[in-house]
Amino acid sequence: MKNSTILSVLFSFISLAAFAQNLEIGTRAQNNASLNCPVALSSEIAGETLLCDAASAYSFSKYKISLEPGVSAYNWTLPQGMTIRSGQGSNRIFVEIDYSFTNGYITVSGQTACGTTTANTIYVDVVPPAPKFETYELSVQADAAYEYAVEQISGVNYVWTAPYGAIILAGQGTASVKIKFSQSFAGGDVEVYAENACAVGASESLTIAVGPSMLSSDNNTVSLNDGTENQEAQLNETDRTNNDRTVASTEIAALAHSNVYNYPNPVNGSTRFFVSLGDNYSQTESIQINIFDIKGQLVKSILSTDNNGQGTFNTETWNAADESGNPLAAGVYFYSVTAQDNNGNINTIAAKSNIQIR
């Protein structure tokens, strides 16, 4: 009987303790709710994601997040090369960016009466991202023009390449171009990449097919010269003569944009060309850069003898003038590089980058 009484008292005590604990948990939850303690920040970080300032070693930017009820302070963390100059603890910060910055994540979390919220992040970089197509046509008709557009990113120049048998009518350097396809077009890729004063981004391409009406009954493309020729094809003419040698025009696949380019581009006053042809051209004594207008007419030839022994050439500064010294009109120009390889063959390489003169 005594043991039974003791057990009954013990169970009653445990029940009362559990009730008190549940009551405390419920009260705490109610208090937290009344204190308005969010577990996450509901808005995204706003600010520049592409950072490039070629004018100086330092630049500045601002980042912010919407005020959240229940958040008393905001804790920001930055990647290497970025420093908060003002605003730590608030929902807005003023950031200094130095030359060592490459890329990374900016994060922010909120401090509440109940603890710390989860962190929100934003990725920042100096290299433009690969463009994302928003407007395009994958099946085209002869003698028709189509718009191709990518998502617009502030502070970059877009470089477009049309396939053989097509021509860019307008928009080179912008996020949207108009491309006309002639009846000689047999399929190919429309390619675009973004570049800024710091770097060249990865390219994106679309494979364009020939529409049914451009095909004859035997499923071959109809060839009709309508006077519209691709400028790159004009730079790749075969069987031309240079110093009594036959020039076999060759598109060298291994040469990416980073191997043949001019900087700065767009050009505002002057620019320099940088050409890296590789070991096959290590003995080349000179190269010639031929610059053409949109009609395919040669406007300027630049000779460079600055070979470092590895087929790499850096030209002198070009003042964006023609052979007579007259400044070229604003617009898009094309260029090719003529060089002799180690076997004595003279090749003409069409540069993948166009020149935009402002």
C-alpha cells in the first residue's frame, strides 16, 4: 500500500513537470510569435553583380536588402578584395573594391530577438557571364531577317558572329542584332559573347537550320547570289597572292578570341592588337592585320614585327584612322591576320572579334 502511494505521487510529479515544460514551450512560441522573429530574410540582395572598373585600382558599389520586421541588425560578409566602408549592421552597405577582387559571394543575415536568420547571398564577378538568348529563330527562310537578342547586362559589349551565308545588318555590340540569311545559307551557328574592360566571357551559340522553302526538291540548298555576302567569308577568300606565294585562307580552330583580339574594344580614340598564333608560328618574323569596313573594303593594314619567339605579337597603338590618316567613322569593322607558319605557308586567319569604333 505504501509503495502504491509512493508511485502515485511520483507519476503525479512527472505529469506536472511535463505539463510545465509544455506550457513553457508554448509560452516561448507565443512570445517568439509576438516578438515577430523571422527565420529567413524574405527579399533578395540588390546591387551590381558584374564589377569592372578599368579607370583605377579601386572602385565602389552599393548593396542593400529590404528592411525585415523583427530584424534589429544585419550582418554582412564579403569576398576577398571587397571592404565595407559604411553600413555594417544596417540593410545598406557601401563597398570598396580593390584590384585583388576576382569573384565571390556577398552574404547577409538578420539578427532577431530569437537568434540569427538564415543568410541570403549574391554572386559577384568581373568576368561577364555567358549570354542567355531571349529572342531567336531556329528555322529561317531565304532573304529574310530575324532578330536575335540576349539578356541585357549593364557595362558589357556584345560581340556577335553570324554563320556563313548570313550577315549582321544592325546591332553589333549590343544585346540585340538583326541577321539576314541569304539563299546560300546551309545551316550554322549564331554565336555571341560579352566582354568588358576586364575580361571576355564565355560564348553561347544557337544552331540555325534551313527552313523548308529554302530547299529544292532534291533537298539541296538553292544557291542565289543576292549581293549579300558574309563579311567573314570576304576575309577568307582563297587563292590570293602575297609576295608571289599562294595564300591558302585557313580558319584555325584552336585560335579562340583570347588569342586574337584588340584592346580596348569598343575603340574610343586608339587601340592595340594582341595576336598569339602558337608554336607553329614561333619563327614568324612579322604579321599583317588587315581591317575592313562593313562593305568588305580594306581601310587599314598594320604590320607588326614584335614576336617574342612564341608566335605572339603586340602591335603599336592604332589611332583608328585609315591609310590616309583620316579617322574612321563610328561603326563595326572586321579584321584578319596574315602570317607565315614555320613550314613557310602563309595563312589568313579571320579574327572572331569585331572592332567597334565610337
